[in-house]
Amino acid sequence: MAFKGSVYRLHRADKMTLGKRKRPAVAPIIPRADFLTFGTQLKEDPSKLSLLLDLPAELRNAVYEMVLACTGGALLSRSATHRALASSSAMPRVNKQIRDEFLATTMLLAEIHTTSVDFSFRHIVAFLNRLSDEEIRALPTTKLPTQRKIIIHLHPNIDSMEQPQYLKRWLNRVQHPTKKATDVVYEYRYSGPALLFRRFHISNDFLRRLQMWESDVARMAPGRKKDEFRAIIAALRGPRVTGAV
């Protein structure tokens, strides 16, 4: 009987030990108001709307540059009503000061993308004409190449290649002695639909026109106009346009 009593007491003690086993600690739920108070305490000036404004201007510019690099640079619209460079970042919507600083950094540092439909470059010319001297100096040029790029995405059709009056204007401008920012360097890319290429392969019109342009380039005098025309032809031909007529 004494042995059974001892076993019963040990079993009871084990159950009590299990009952007192500590549960894992759970982090307390902090009310949203505490987060707001903590953020306000971090601010150098609690009246400011953003912690970003507490950083020195040099660090803010570095932040803007990283944001532009991560969001694909800036877009130059073909619309006459949207003159400023646009970005997919939400940074310009934070407040007025950050918007102004971010847009200023965009003008000086961002990689610029734009589209040329049927070889119309009028919106690019208008953009260049309204730039300040400082903003022009920040662009990549033949004399001072930089890592920054201005990328023009070409959307042609066969009609604009048969009568390329807009293209001729653009080529004449890049070598004009009195036009503004004529030494700016551009990168051209074909960005039209693949269906366009399939149709051109069937008719051979596209390849025939490219070969005519290549013959024209071979007869041109050396200079910026020839280099620009050759770069456009190379972008149009690309790896997807092969074969001979």
C-alpha cells in the first residue's frame, strides 16, 4: 500500500509540473498611436512631414537617385501637355519639397525613356529647347559620355519609311551648327509589335527600305548625321530582321 501511495504522489507531481510549464512569450501588440509617437520622437523637427527631410541634402539626393534607378528611370511623354519627366515612383506625391527635389534630381540624373512614332521626334526637340544650360550639361554628349542614357523607342510603319520627312528633319538637326543640344547622344531601340515584322517579312518592303537606307548611309559624308542614321538603321534591323531581298 505504501508503494502504491508513493506512485500516486509521483504521478500527481508530474501532472502539476506539466500544468505549470511556461508558455512561449508573445510580443505585445503595440497600438498604432505608439508607432506615430515613436516616429515623431525620431524627427529632428516634429513639425516636418517626413523623416527624409531630416537627412542632409546630399543624402536625400542619393536616395532619389537610388529610387530612380530602381523604378526604371524617367519617361518623356509625347504629349504636349505633359512637359515634365514622369516617374513611376510615389516620391513626388509625398509633399511639395520632396517633389521639387525629386524632380530636380530626375532632370539631372535619371535615365530617360521616350517613344518615337513614325520617326516623329518633335517632343524630344521641344524638351531639349526648354532645358537650362545646367540640365543640358547633365546629358550624355559626344564630348562627355556618361552612364546616363536617353533611350528612344522606335515605332515605325512602312509608310513612314517610304516618306521619312520627320526622320530627315531629325537627322538635319543633330548636325545643325546653331541648334540647341545637338551633341546629345541617344540610344535607339525598336519597340514595335512583332506582328509588324511578320507582315514586313511577307512583303519584303521593310527589308528593301532598310537596304536602300544602308546604301544612302554609305554615300553620306562622315559626320554626326551619318552616325545617327546608321544607329537608327541598326536598331531597326536588329537581331529579328534578317535575310535579303
